[in-house]
Amino acid sequence: MKEISLNILDIAENSVKAKATLVEITVTETAYTLTLTVKDDGTGMTKDVLLSVTNPFYTTRTTRKVGMGIPLLQFAAEQTGGNIKIESKHFSEYPDEHGTTVTALFYKNHIDFTPLGDVISSVTTLIQGHPETDFLYKHSFSDKTVMLDTREIRAVLEGVPLDTFEVLIWIRDNLREQYDENQ
Amino acid sequence: MKSLAELQAIKDRMKSKVALREGYGEIRVVVGMATCGIAAGARPVLNTLVEEVNNAGLYEKVSVSQTGCIGFCQLEPIVEVIEAGKEKVTYVKMTPEKAKEVVEKHLKGGKVVTEYTVAGAN
Ligand SMILES: Nc1ncnc2c1ncn2[C@@H]1O[C@H](COP(=O)(O)OP(=O)(O)OP(=O)(O)O)[C@@H](O)[C@H]1O
Ligand SMILES: [Mg+2]
């Protein structure tokens, strides 16, 4: 992937596929590191799936034999000297607190660090494709925080769908303005 | 600042609109957004389709949605156009520029852009 924001979009798609109602995307930067966390309350993975998930030949999909999403994130993180960590609780064992958390650590000064890229576009793409799912996006860097919570937006909209074009533009511009203010 | 008050105004406008005119979602445009699609550039293609469909005033007639892997990773980004009573059209190796053209010629004009379809790519 050319940008970490594309990995974010792809990893969050896994959460949606696992029937998450809330997907929390957190990006935390320090001077030298970028940590990405995608946390969901979806079905979770069984122990077998969890063990094999960083193997590119493992997938539960049926159209193609190779799952690439997690291996690509792992590759992107490891090539900067970082790593990924996956925690998951399957609903069969944890009926009340199931879900998955994927964490990736990147070293920003490494020559193979791919930039975060157009993360606003990834957030709006997720909301456009999954207007019923809630997303919490939070990006912290140098004492500043950009944040978007679709639960707040949903409460204001009173039934107007989140994939309404004007709403998507509002979300995009809201995030743009938060980034501009934080420059 | 894009305030919650502005969002409220959007809500009020939407609520007062006459919902679901005839022919709503007559044409379905589906973009493959699995890993292979995303890696190949599906995100800007999707965003261009959403924007251009809206700009062309086609938002009631055309719905743009996302799907998983369509099964031909080397041909991504893939865009399918599905219309009742017509054969499905599959556009391959899409770019934002090609997507604009498809909105203009196919979705608006009713003419398939053959050179961007699977058949045209062969
Ligand atoms: N958030 C999640 N919740 C539950 N299961 C998950 C989650 N993320 C991944 N998985 C499981 O791990 C498998 C591998 O995921 P990965 O993203 O690597 O590939 P994929 O989604 O199957 O295919 P691709 O991402 O290449 O389109 C998935 O098929 C799914 O079974
Ligand atoms: Mg995946």
C-alpha cells in the first residue's frame, strides 16, 4: 500500500465484515513513532484464525485463497523496524465482550516509512460504504487531537442517513478544518 | 468551522425533501473495495463516482456502493454497473478520470464506454 491511510481503510473493512457496530480508529504520533489502533466490537476471531492470520495464505474469504490485508499491514510496519499486535476475543468464548484490536507500530524516521496520506478520504469512504456502522476516528500529534465520532453526527441527523452526499461533504470539511486549525 | 448547527441545517433540508421519487436507485454502481481493490486505487475511484454522480444530479437514480473482492485482482479497481433488464457492465482497471467519463457517458448518457469494460480490455 502506498499510504498508511489505505491500510487503515482495509483493516477497518475487516471490522465491518466482522459485523462491528463501532470501529475505533486511533492514530497516535510522537516525534519518532506512529501507532495505529483499529479496535472493533465484531465477532472476534477463534484461536485458530488468530494464530494463522498473519500468514498470507490464511483467509476465510471464498473468492480468493489468499488473505492479504493483515500481512500487508505487518509488512508496512516491520519494514520500518516496527511490529503489529492482534488481540481478539471470539463471541463463542466471550459473549459479552467480543471483538478485535489490531495495533501497528511504525518508526517514522525509517527510510521505508510510508506516509499516513489522505486519511480523511479513508474515513469518508468507510462512512459512505457503511452508513449504519459507527466510527470513532482520533488522531493525536504534537499535543493536538483531531476527532470525529459518527455517534454524535447520527444523533444530530435524526434518521437522515450518514451516506447522504451533503453529510459526507460536511464530514470531510469538518476534518479538513480541524487539521488546518492544528497546523 | 463546520459546526453541528450546519449539520442540523442539512438534516432539516433532507427531512423536508420529498423522499424517494420514482426511479430511485434504478442503476446500481458497485466498486470492489477489498484489499486488492484498495491497493490498486479503488478509493479515489469510489470518491470520484460519489462526487460526479451527485454533481450530475443523478443521486436519486444512481446508487454507489462498495463490495468485497470481485475475484479478478489483476483487473482492479473494478466498477460494476447493474441496471434492471440489462446485462451487467464490468469496468476494469479504473482511474478517477475513467470514472468521470463513465458517469458522463454511461450513467448520464446511457452509452456504455466499451473500451474500459472487461470485453474492451481483451
Ligand atoms: N477485525 C476482525 N474481526 C474478525 N475477524 C477478522 C478481523 N480481521 C481479520 N479477520 C480474519 O482474518 C482473516 C484474514 O484477514 P485479512 O485482512 O488478512 O484477509 P481477508 O480480509 O480475508 O482478505 P483481503 O483483506 O485480502 O481482502 C479474515 O478472513 C478474517 O477471517
Ligand atoms: Mg481484509
